[in-house]
Amino acid sequence: MSATLLKQMLVDAAALLKAERYQEAQDAARRVTQFDPNNFQAFMCVGLASFHLQQVGLYDYPLLEQTHMTNFYFYCNYLETIIAGTMVLLQWGDCEEAYRRASDLKPEMPAPWKHLVDLFEAKHDLRNKLEPMEKLVAINLRSKKFKRCQKWVAEVATTALELKMLPKAFDAWYSLVGKQTGASGQLSMEETPNEELPSVLTIWLDLVDLLQVRYCSYCVLLTRQA
């Protein structure tokens, strides 16, 4: 297929996405990937369309109360709900696969990783959300976008804390206030002030709290082993 025709197909897919015709946009973008398996924009379009499809899927089929199950009409609707839920899971899988394919094609492009963060946030999947956030930290650090990098470091710290991953949370917060060498040293808020983040004092207090929690946990462990 000619490059001109592929480009037009991609333009059409983008127009469908903008018009919120997500299923058609997904199908159109998939056709592009069949002819051009290395088309970054096509995979991004598939990912975006799939993300929107999974968002609308469950809301179109609200779960019914168990008391309605005796009624055949409501039972049919309940089955539709189950099918819709299954389709949502499939869209989630399609979405993640498309974004990861896009990230493979352009590893230093932040967009696929940012959309993966959004995907895992929508799924309430904090553990998997950490990976793309850490990728964004590395990408922005290499490109010397230090304030943006600081923002993602703070996101990593907050998410790690929610997951009770205290060492990871500590290391992330410390990188924003402690002394480091090389490019990582620019992440310190003394070197690169950032009004969008908590104050340096607040971060140090959080670090003290984390040390206290780890110390208490260690003491409890020693007590149990005694």
C-alpha cells in the first residue's frame, strides 16, 4: 500500500477519534498497523480509542440488584452487564498492548508511558502504575527536563507509600532534597526549585516519618523473633 494512502487512513482514524467514534477509530488505526507494523501514531490511536471504549463500557451497562434476577428481562440485562464487563477487560488489554508497542517503537517518547499511567490509574492498579512513572522519571532526567522529572519522582514516592513500599518511597523523596552527583543532582529542590511540589521541610519531615515507621517495623520483627 502506498505511503499516501496509509497517511490518509491515519488521518481518518484521528478524525474518528476526535469525533468520539471510538470503535471506528480503533478499527481504522488497526488497519494501518496491519500494513505498517511500525507506525507509532497508529498504535497510539489504537490505545486512545481502546481507553475510551473501556471507560464507556461499564457505564452503559450498570450492575443490577440481585433482587431483580427473578425477572427474565432483568436477567437478560444482567447477562449484558457481564458481557460488557468482559469487553471492558479486553479493551484494557488492547489499550496496554498498543501503548507498549508504541513505547517499543519510540522508547524516549514520553506519551505512551504517560498514557499507561492513565490506564493503570483508571484500573486502580497502583503496582503496575509504578513502572511507567519510573520510565517517565528516567526519560525526563535524560532530556534534562528537571521540573517535570521532579513531578514524576513525587508521583512515584506517593504511589510507593500507598503500596507500603517504604524503601522506594524514601529513596524517591530523598532524591528531591538530598545530595546526589551527576544529572541526578539537579533533581534536588535546592538546585531546581519547584513550587508545584511540597516544600523541602515537608519532604524532610516525611522522610523522618518513614524512618520512624521502618524502625518500628524492625523492632516489631525483632520482638517476634525473640
